[in-house]
Amino acid sequence: MPLTVEVSRATVEAILDLAHDVAPKEFSAFIAGVLKGDVLRLDGLLYQPYTASEDSAWVHVDLP
């Protein structure tokens, strides 16, 4: 069964805004979502502290 991926407009706009704000550096964020049946709905960004350069970005993950 094929999986459908839907991305909310707010999530796309948040990604575009962040990319514009940090350019020309890279950025990193996790995308939040929910899987219901065969539909994956991506509806937010989860931010962690990260370090960025013009070539790469890496997350400082502090998981419990």
C-alpha cells in the first residue's frame, strides 16, 4: 500500500522563513508529524540547538 505524505502550509512556510533567515548557512530541524493509516501528515518543526556553517549543520541533541 503506497504512503501519502502531506505537509501543512504552515510547516512549509516555517522552513522557507528559517532558510531565508540563516542563508547562506545551513540549518537543521526535525519535522513533526502523525501517521494515520496510509497518510503521513507533517505539521510542525521541532528545533534543537545546532551549529551551522555554509557547508553543513549539525544538531546538539540532548535526549532524555
